[in-house]
Amino acid sequence: MSGLDNISLDERARAILRANDRGGFTLPTEGLYPYQWNWDSAFAGWGFASFDLDRAWQELESLFSGQWPNGMVPHILFRSDDPGYFPGPTVWGTQGIGPIPSSGISQPPVAATAIRAIWQADKAAGDARLRALLPGIKAWHRWFMDWRRTPEGAIFVTHPWEAGRDNTADWDSAMAMIEPAGVGDYTRRDTAHVNAEMRPTKADYDRYIWLVNRGRNMGWDEAEMAKDRPFAVADPTMTFILLRANRDLSHMLAAHGMDTAEVDGWTMRLEAGCAALRHPELGFFDAVNLRTGAHTGHLTSASFLCWYAGLDDARMRAAVTEGLASSSYPLPSLAVDSPHFDGMRYWRGPTWAMVNMMIGLGLADMGLAAEAELLRTRTGEMIAQHGFAEYFHPQTGEPAGGGTFTWTAAVWLAWASPNAGDM
């Protein structure tokens, strides 16, 4: 890539963020995702921070404006009712629970880490805004520790959408235990925007909607839903991202003279819980079906978030070296030698820029500079060659999913561009 090309791509990425801006919050992409998504907003804020700090703060402030009284920050905020999306606000049935109609589940808590990056770009200008957000961040993390923590200390999910990895093979055994009786007829909208071969199957979707219906029927009461969870999987995505987020929250609290004891205690419990995510025979981190106690046995991109969480590991070093050798593109969402690998179907193989950014940042933090730089360079080259798609085939780079995607543009600006850090 030439310098001129890099500058043009920087401009294109900024244009995508502006085009997806809806006045204080950002859509992931037009059509396919017409609302505000939780971790998408965190990455959007990270991207905006490269050229508009005020707008970056607005993105995260708008996300926390939808926080529930129990501390949960929903995975979707329905700021309108778009008939082009299913399931919309009436299906979720959360009206009156939170300040904004929303889904009834959360998403990976990337926000604290993004907020720290925005604040560190100009601490003096951001101090007051950070102070206003800190209580909400802490309340959200407490919600995870209260309602999504296993006895061992890992974080589990209660819906495949909660981890953001909707159809990963990590959920297969738990999903197979659900009989989605009574779901009834419904019309999917995602396949009207994207080739169905790139999306979760109907069998997956039936179970997604069955779980939504269950939560709605229970009024999204966490205590009631916890009595007999039909889907519960301890998840490296959630565990590693929350562990990093707690470290960042503690840093920001300490910088403002606030007590960190509770948050540091959470960090210790999560660190201990990571051991429960290590596959006893295969050695890498994977998910655990809590209904059976069995490890899923899948090496996914989430497995490599251990460094992002601050955990170095010799066995994972060997796995990342092998993963990088399997392709000239960034790490796939599922190992390419898995019998379940599908390079174009959502989280069953494609490579995702924002997950690779988190892995790369973690590798750099832990001193694995060569691996971090290789991952950053590969991600940047993939975007430069194939555009700002939602995700990509991990062996050909073919773009897939939604186009002109917010978090891919944000990743370019915040990390993958050769100009990142210089804008």
C-alpha cells in the first residue's frame, strides 16, 4: 500500500463512521443492523477517537443511556421500530424495564477498554465525562459478576447472541439440547440483506427466538430465569473481555482517587476462573457447556483473547503460531482444520477485524511484538484489498456479511492503518 492509498483509506473509514452516524449513536451498517448495538458502539467510539473525541464520548454516553436499573447494558437499543429487522422491540417485550426499548440480554463488555483509550487521548478534556460514566461501567461489571459468573469464576452466556458469536460451534452441544417447541412462524429479515449461506441456519434461529420468548415470558427477571437455564455456556469471549475491562476500570478508578477493592476482587476471581476454560486434553482455552460440564473442544478466535485479558500462556503461543501459519490472513473464528469450518458462514470460520484487533493488542501488551505486528499488518492488508466488510473468508479474504461496516472502519482507524496513532 502506498502512503496515498493509506490516506484515501483513512478518509473512507472516517466517511463510513459519519455515514452510519445517527446523531450520537452509530449503526453497524445500513439495512442489516438498523439499531445501536452494544460492542459495535464501543468499537465505533474507538474509531471516532482518532479524529473526533467529542463524538467518541457521545457514542459511549449514548450506549450507557440505555442501561437497565439492575446495571445491565443491553445488546441492542431500539431507538426506533424498523420493520426491516427481526426480532424487534415488540418481540423482546422489555418496554418499561429500561429507559429505552431494548433487547433483554447484554454483549461483551468492550466499553471500559474503549473508554480508557478515548480518555487517554486527552485526559484533561475527558476527565469530567469519564467520571460521569464510571458508576455505570462498574454497575454493569457487577451485573456480570452477579448473574453470569460460574462458581469457578468464568463468565457464561445465556443466549448465543449475548457473546456476539451467534452461531459459533462452541454453542452446538448446548443448542442441540433445546427443543424449540411453540416458536411458531416468523419472517427473518437478515437473509433479505445478506446471502443465507453467510448467516446462521433456520435451526439456529428457531432456538434463538425460543430463548427470546422464554425471557420475555419471565419478564427478563434474572432470578427467575436462573432457576433452570436451558442454555448456559462458559465462554472465553466474555471471560477474557471482562477481565481486561475490569483491569481498565480499576486503572480509571484509581486515576480519579476512587476505591478499586471491589473491582480488583472481581479480577482475581476471573483470573482463577480462566483455568476452568482450559481443555484438559487439548490444552487450549475453549467453552464449556454448563448443562453437561463438557468442554466443547473448539479452537476459536475467542481462545486467543487470553493475552487481551493479561494472561500469557506457552500452549496458546504455540496455537497462535500454528493459526497464523495456516493462512496469510488474520486468525479465523474457527480453526480451519475443524470439521465444522465454513469460511463464509458468520462465526463458523470467517475472520473478524475487531477480534483480531483485540488479540493483537493483547499480544503487544504481553511482549509478543512480532506476532502482534504480523496480525496488525495482515488485518490492514485485508481491509485495504477487500474493503470494510463485516467479516472475511480467512483463506481468500473474500468480503462477507454487511458492507461499509462501522467496526471494520473503526479498527482500521484505531489500529490497522499504517497511520493509526498519527491522526
